[in-house]
Amino acid sequence: QQPVQSPQAVILREGEDAVINCSSSKALYSVHWYRQKHGEAPVFLMILLKGGEQKGHDKISASFNEKKQQSSLYLTASQLSYSGTYFCGTLVSGNTGKLIFGQGTTLQVKP
Amino acid sequence: DSGVTQTPKHLITATGQRVTLRCSPRSGDLSVYWYQQSLDQGLQFLIQYYNGEERAKGNILERFSAQQFPDLHSELNLSSLELGDSALYFCASSDFPGSQQFFGPGTRLTVL
């Protein structure tokens, strides 16, 4: 079952913050976050394993609430380069890489 | 550059035809994945191979088949093509199942 992402679209000014949520109805092994720019391949951002860990990469961080099967991606002090479509991908087992992606959240950062 | 290569970059063909998409994973990666991305369906997992064997399957049509060869490159075969098969097809690779996946640049298939 496809995870649900919210919001579907976000428009920000440079320097503003955003949160993208990903919710699954299934018990998850891990959550993967990717960013895709128009016409390009998805680029890996981070993986969160069950255990409620939080990870960060520059000004982008994420959390995973194993009990709620929810993950959130936090973008702080957004830059123009953050524009793109963000996908969460969920894994129910660590034995496969069968990522089921959400429908995506389009983020547009304006000057 | 992710290190994953895909050929061809673009493919235009007619309904009813058969095409083969090729993928070379990053050096050392044993897992290869195929995804289909269309406007109305998002990124859809098709199939995964690990070290030559099928590891996981998604909603892949019976008209589609794939394999991974001893040198670890993979091919996705699409037959009896329909208009609805027009999409971007991505290949990704990882060192082991469950780890981060590196996506290739994709093959854009247009069926006329």
C-alpha cells in the first residue's frame, strides 16, 4: 500500500522552513527520502530505520515514529536548490529493497 | 553522477512492438531495481534482482520481464507495447537489499 504524503505542494520563500510528512498503514522497517528535480533521477537524501531515530544532513533532517508509522522531513532555512519533488519510500522488510513510494510533495522555493 | 548507467536515453516505438532497456549498476552493487514513473502513477516499483536472482516483485505486467546477468547488468524487456506504457523507466542499484538506492538517469519510452 502506497504511503501518503502531505502536503501535496508547498511554496516557500528563501530562508523559510517546511515539513513534509509521510504516513503508512503498514509496519515499516525503514523510510527512505529522495528528492527529484524535473527531468532528472531521484537523488537519495537519507534513510531512517525503525527505532525512532532522527537524522540530519546539512539543513535537512528527518524523524521516524515507529509506533505511528510516520516519518517527517524537515527543511530549514530553505535555499533555491531545495526546489523539487520529495518522495518518501517505505520498506516493510530489510530483506528486499522493494521501495513503495508516496505520491510526492512538490516544493518550490522562491527568491 | 550516480554511477548507474542506462541505455538508451530515449526510445520511440509503435504499439505492439518489443523493446529492451539496459542498466549497468554501480561498481560493486549486487542489487538492481527497476521503476516506472508516469505522470499519473508516480514512481512504481517493478522488480528487484540480487546477484542474478529475482528478489522482489511489484505490480509488473506479464508483458514485462527482466533479468540480471552474471556481470550484474540488467535488462528490462517490454513487449506488446501499449500507449499506456509510455513512461520514464529508472534503474537503481544498491550494495545490499534495504540500503540506499542510486538511480540511473532513466530511459524515456514513448509509444506511438
